[in-house]
Amino acid sequence: MSIILGIDTSCDDSSAAIIKDGWQLSNIVASQNQIHRQYGGVFPTLAKQAHRENLPAVVAMALKQARVQWSDIDAVAVTKGPGLAPALEVGISSAKNFATLYQKPLIAVNHLEGHAVSALIKPLSKKGSVQKNDWQGESWPKLALVISGGHSEFILIEKPGQYQKLGYTIDDAAGECLDKVGRLLNLGYPAGALIEEFAKKGHAQRFVLPLPMTDRPDFNLSFSGLKTAARQKIAELENQGQLDQQAIFDFAASIQEAVFNHIIYKLERLLLSSNLRKLQYPDRKTFKNLQTKKEKSLALPFQEILLGGGVAANTCLRQKIRHILQAHQKLTKQKISLRTPYSKKLCADNASMIAFAGEIAFRKQKFAKIEDLERQPNLALS
Ligand code: KG4
Ligand code: ZN
């Protein structure tokens, strides 16, 4: 049994949450979107100031909504990275203060781990009954797909707390690409959710954008070429006076299609990999054999995909993933299911996922020393 307080200030959301044995008791997020919108991106010093102003009330609210006292808390988990250095600083120093004041162990969490495991969090039922969330006893490994504004990664979760990065973006993240194209279309910041709405009214085939990295035999991603191609096409439309409302809808649909097709292309290769742990890309022979049913199965080490990150809220992305999982099942007779966070609030940055990752560390009694804990803006997942 454990009750963990999580704190996240990695970017532009100040968040605190309480997780009790894998169940979310509260998850408070104070968004700074209004502050940063005018700059078309996150302004680090303003983010730091807003975290300082918001965090004490956010933590108090998380405790109140969860109906727990400081004496009930077993540990304080806080994001140590990756993220914006000045923003991370606020969460870490506040977690240290709480840990000292209330004599609680401190847990340092990798923000990426939070996104990777966010789909495992369960909501407290309306009646308030807490059954077991046996995430430890589930079948492992699982594949995590973290697609956000800062990250786009394929991660093999051997078991909770043990991660292998299979692929990652070599430049921009998927959400970053959508946000940048959104800015070119004057959609405001962040643009991902609006692009999803506009895409519903547009034709995804009107603007043909490239499919990146098809010549690279790895599971890495790249979105900067798409962004450049989009910029050129938008400039052409503007010069010709053709960037009307329908063109914006069509562009939203086309860029969304291109970003997701790239992720799906690499995911498809990954599912057909002959040896995932060695990052072995499928060769032509394997493909052919699969199509002619000579090769029955590829012994993938996982049966479930966990989706996380802000872009994971997108219904079109979820549909595309489910679609290729069905096609994969037809081809290989292997059933792989997709698990998404139970609420869209858990896709975007939030402290519930940090408290949940904190619970994983708590069970292993992996604590951080107050004097050693420092922000790590470029922290990788290992
Ligand atoms: O996870 P997140 O809140 O922050 C990071 O850790 O980066 O992700 C924010 C990103 C932004 O780029 C935003 O535009 C994108 O997620 N996003 C979406 C949607 N909602 C948020 N992208 C596509 N479709 C959405 N519905
Ligand atoms: Zn994030």
C-alpha cells in the first residue's frame, strides 16, 4: 500500500496529483497556455514565475480533492527531467521543501517514464471503492509510444522501471511539428487539438507531403523535413492568395495525415521486426514470407501497446494505430491491443503519471537524496 504525491513542472503546466496503489485520487493541472499563447511557444522565465505562483495552491488542491493529509503521504515524487530547466527547478525545490518539512522520502521521476506508463493509471470509481490495480502482475514486456510536444519515442517496457528505447525522433517531435505548422497557419499555440478539429473539415489528399526516413533501416523518426515542406507550400499558397478557409482545413488534414503516416510506417516496421531487442529492421524476405504466409509469427515480445503524450489524445492517430494492429493480426495471427490513458487529461502533461511512476520506484524503495537531486533538462530514459 502506498500513497504518493506527484509534482510536475517540466514545461508550461503546474501539476500535482495523488496516486494510491495505481488509482488516481486527484490530478490538478494549472495550465499556462494563456500566458504563452502570445509568444507562439513557451517563454521559460514566465513559465518559472507562473509555476512559483501556482504550485502551492495546486498541491493543496491535490491533497484536498484526494481527501488525504500530509501524514497519509508515503513519498513525494517529482519530475527531474527532461524539460525546461527554469521550470523543472520550481517543482524540484518545492518537492525538496515538502520532503524536509514533512519528513517524507523523495523520488526523482523521468517525465518520459510518466508518459510511457500513463495508460496504466486507473480512475477512482464513483463509489470510491478501491480495488487492486495489479499493474505489476500484468503481462510484460509492453511497447510504449510516447508522442508529445517534446518527444516521439518507441520504448520497450521490459517491466515497470526497466526501459529500452527502440526509436526516437532525431530532430523535432510530432507535436512540435503540428504546433509549428499551426503557427504558420495562424492557429495559435498549441495547435495540435485545433489541427485535429480542422482536419475533420479538410481533404487530407489535397497537399502531398513527404513520407520521411523510409530509406533508413531503424525505428527513428524525423519531422523537420515535413515542417520545411509545409512551410514552402503555405508560402506558395499565400503568394498566390489561395490560403482561404478551405485551404487551411485541407492543410490541417494533410499535415496531420503526413505526421501520423510517418509514425505508423515506423510502427509497422517495428511490429514486423525479426529481433526487436537487437533493433533488427525487417528485411524484404521477411516481408515477402509474411505475405505468402510462409512465416507464421515473428515472436514479438509484447502483446500490448501503451499510448501516451499530448498527441495521443488525437482520435485519428488512435484509429490509425488500431487499424494497423488489425492488419498485423490478419497477417501474423498475433493479437496486439492498444491501451490509451483513461482520460485525455492524462495524455497531456500531468502529475498523476509522475505519481504513478513514483509508485513504481517506491515499490523498489528507490529514493533520491535531497542534497543530490538536481534538475536534468536533457535526461534520457534508460
Ligand atoms: O504531452 P504534452 O502536453 O507536452 C509535452 O510533454 O510535450 O504535449 C503537448 C503537445 C502539443 O504539441 C500539442 O499541440 C499536442 O500535444 N496535442 C495534440 C492534441 N492535443 C494536444 N496533437 C494532436 N491532436 C490533439 N488532439
Ligand atoms: Zn510531456
